[in-house]
Amino acid sequence: MRRDNQSAVSEFILLGLPVRKEEQGLYYTLFLVVYLTTVLGNLLIILLIRLDSRLHTPMYFFLSHLALTDISFSSVTAPKMLMNMLTQSQSISYAGCISQVYFLVLFAGLDSLLLTSMAYDRYVAICHPLHYNNTMSHILCFLLVITSWVLSFAAALVHTLLLAHLSFHGDNILHHFFCDLSALLKLSSSDTTINELFIHIVGTMVIALPFVCILVSYVHIGATILRAPSIKGICKALSTCGSHLSVVSLYYGAIIGLYFVPSSNNTSDKDIVVAAVYSLVTPMLNPFIYSLRNRDMKNALGNLLSKGKFSV
């Protein structure tokens, strides 16, 4: 499993989830169900938004892109992890590992920026309702999504190019179920100072700054609600912001637990469990959050099911 110090690494060994061998079958079934639920649930959200004209609004436009991103994000790690558990193989090629890092950074950044766009949409809707239609125009919505893609693509490309220039000799074992960027830097025999610097720079631009923007948006939303304290206003704010707040809490809560709460060793079991929640469980929960807490989505689903019954 380890290579000679003079030979370049051509593959990495993913040790996978911290579970006993006899429990692998159970966890394989569990995460297969989680992944299929993620794909089908988010596809359902996209389908409902496409079919129901009442959902052709900026918030649901962003939500459809978020659902697509969640499918893609989960698909970067889940299929390889499930395949390794099924075949008892732990290897991933060097090119496959670099590609996995690229798409992980791309879709993680895209998730963050789309959630920020959705927060801005809620801010305009509640704090400036009279100007909502003019402010949240189709052009602005498209620009926000395109900007999110461009920034995420640039961040992923920078990390991937810097990672590709590093040398890997000797140890090729990753204590993870996917190619985590931080874990790869610890294995490299090259100087990783520039890589670590760009992790902080890109992390600030794509994760920390959007999170601050979301917090500021909700501070203004909260202040607006308090200035006109009515049960109807509070209920309206909760109905429009509750789902988004739940998803934001899951997404950034997992990131904080993974990257800002120190572990006792390099890659602890806690880190791997939190990474599984962040990359596999959170994308699965988003459809349930938006379908159970959102009246418009429930009505759209009811209409789709009723049309299906009549057509049969």
C-alpha cells in the first residue's frame, strides 16, 4: 500500500468510513439509500419548479440551481465510495483524485454562493417588497447564477492547478472516503505554503464572505419584522425564510464543525463523520426541508400527484 520514497504516486488509497468490516454491508445499504434519495428528491424539486408556473419566481429559480448543485456535489463522492465498499477496493487513481478535488471545490463554492443569492432575494422581498419585482429582475437572477458559476469555477481551477504541481512520494494513504484537499496537502512532499495561502484566500471569498452576507441579510430581515411586529408578518417571514435558514444552518454548521473545530489528530473519525454529513446527508435533507416547510412546494406536489391520478 505504501510506495518507495523515490517513486511518484500513481494512485491513492482511501481508507473509507471508520466502520468495522462486518458493518460495511449495512453502511453500504444506508448510504446507497441516502444517495438515491438525494438524486430523486432534488430531481423532483427541479421537475416541480419547471412544471408549475406559480414557482417561476426568483427564489425557486435559485432553488432549482441549488438542487442541481446538490445532486452534482453528492455524486462527486458517493458513487466512488459505494463502489469501493462493494468491491472492497480502496484505490483511486491520481487523475481521479485530482478531478474529485476539482469538482468538490466547484460545487461546494457554488452551494455557498447560491445560498447567498437566495438570502439576498429574501432580504429584498421582506425589507423592500414594493421594489421586489424591479430589483429581482430576470437579468439580475441570471447574472447572480452566472457569477456564482464563474467564481466557483475559478476557485476550483486555482486549487486544482496548484495541487497538480505538488509532488507525492512514498505515503499514499488517505484516512478519508474521498480525496480531501487538506489531507492531500499533508501527504505531499513539496512545499504547500502557497496552497495553504490560497485555501484561506478562496475560503474567505467563497465561504466566509457569503456567510457574512447571509447573516447581514437576516439581521436586516429581523429588524424589519421587529419594526412592524404583527403575527401575520412574523408568520409570512417564517414561511419564506424558514426553509432557507434551515439549509444554511446545515451547510455552514457542517463546514464550521469540519474546518474550524480542531481535532486531536490529523484526520479524526469525527472529521470523517462530519464530512459525510456535509457531502452526503445535507444534500439529501434539502428536498425534505423545502417540501415539508414550504406551502408552495407542497401545493405543486399535490397538483402533480392529482394530475397523475386523473391521467391514469
